[in-house]
Amino acid sequence: MQPKYCQIIDCGSIPLWNSISYIIMHMEAIKQVGGACGEIECLLPEKKEDGSSVTFMESVLLRSQYVEYKLSHYLDKSTETLFGFVSVLPGAFSTFRWECINGSPLDEFLKGAADEFHDLHQIRPCSEANKYLAEDRIMCLEIIAKKNCEYIIHYVPGAQCLTDPPLTLTQLIKQRRRWFNGSMFASIHVLKHMCKVWRRKKRSCFRNFAFMILYFYMTIQMVLSFFIVGNFYGVFNIFIRSFWNYDDCFSFTAPANFVINLYILFLILTMMLSSTISIQWAEYGYRATSVFMGLFTLLMIGSSFLLIGRQEINVLGLVFLFVYLISFLCPLCCNCKKLK
């Protein structure tokens, strides 16, 4: 007898009481759901495994990851659920309908493991090797694009799972390097093959158009991700020069030029640390860069508020502020629930 559901739970994750049954109830109620995930929340321990107390820097690192996980679920996954396609079901806590993944989707999901243990003698291109580091995304594409089916993928906010986040900056950078390599190449693979969704049942045309809207959004997001460092620098430059007066662009003594040049210096330092030195030997360099970049961000936020106070409030500015706040508050309100 074949199983009805297949669950994936990472060894470092702890599903909260009744979370698994909550996802299964959701999938029983909506038969189209081929895969679903819950909300992954970071643990905030006061003690480490060796019994020592968590330091201030480690506490800041833990809480920053806690906020990041919350925003990624309340904003990204909630929005994707509206379209019926959560782009990635995390390996930490996900549930699949067996009849949905049996065959091609499961083969794609396990391809990375098969290559690791059986096909080491084969030389594969960089993109082919890296995209299976984030095989969760490829699995999700295969689920919604399954021929003559109409499966969708949902995020279930009521199901929670606790995960053990990295405690040190070195561990975090190693984790994010692995995630970034896999997610980038896997996302490119998904975008290249997104039109496969038209193999679904004909009555799913409206859903397919919704997928195309999400596909367009994901494409723009992917393109902008390559310019995010330059965009942040441009915004930082505009705000600093608008707030602090400067007479000569080539004057190092001008306050605005000094701060901007310091910012560029830390960007160069980050590039050098990332490309020339092993991660475990660059802990203090990354820590100093993180602190200064955080201070620069706070400086930009403070300068922007002061700049708004100096200018006359116009209708366009109010509309922009309203849309910006609503885009964050609406998903939070829709997913608001009592914390246990």
C-alpha cells in the first residue's frame, strides 16, 4: 500500500505540537494542494550546547535571523500562496502528496543525492551542479507543471517549526553561500522552464495566467538582485549628499565625501574577504564590516527622516509612503495569530 503523504523534516528542526496534523488537515480539505510548508521560526536560546551563555553579538545574529525568517514567511510565502505557487518548500519542514511527487518530481528532488553518491565520475557544468543544491525549487516547479494535473503549492501559517540557526558569523556566511549558489541557479532553471505549466489541465487556464504574473514578478526580482549592491549605494549616496553639504566632489574633508568613501572602502574590503581569504580566517573582518554597514544603514534611515522633515509633503510622497506601509502591514495582519 502506497503512503498518502511524504514529509521532510530536517534533523535540526523541531515541529511544534499538532503542526504536522495541521498541514495534513489543510491538504485533506483542499485536494489540489500537492505540497505545503509551515512557518519556520528561529530558536532564541539563552545558553549554548556547552552550557555557556550566548554573547551579545551572537544574540544580535540570532535575532536578525529571527526577523528575516518572519518577513520571508509573512511577506514572500503569503504572497506566493495567493497565486498557488510557493517557489520553494524548505527542507526543514514540508509535506508532499505522494501521488503528486511519485515519479518525475521525486526523481528531480533526489538527483542531487544520486549524483553525490553514484555519479561522482561524471563531470557536470557549474550550473548543473549548483542548481541541485536547492533542489526544493526544482521540485516545486515539477509539481505545478505535472502534465494533465492541477496541483498547487501552499504555505500554511498555522503550522510552526523551530529551527536551530547558526550562532557565529562564519557559520552564517557558509550557510548563505551554499543557499545563494543553489537558489540562484535553481531559480534560473525555474524561470527558463516556467512555461511548462501550460501542460496542466485545460480548465486551469486562469491559474496558469496567475502563474505567468508571478513568473513576471520573479523575473524582475532576479534581474534586480544583480544590481542590489549598486542600488543601495546609489540611494545611500543621494541621501547623504542631500543631508550633508559638500562643496567639492574631490574633497576628502567634506563630511558627505568622507562617509561615502568610507562606505566604498568597506565594500572593497568585503569583496577582498570574500574572494581571497578563507571564511574561518575572516571572522573579525566580516564582523567589523557588518557593524559598519549596520551603522551606515541607520545613518541613512535617520537622514531620510530628517530630509522628509525639511521638505514640503506632496501627494506623491504620501501615496508612496502609504503603499510602502500597506505592502508590509497587510500580510502581517492577514497572518496574525495568537502566539503559543
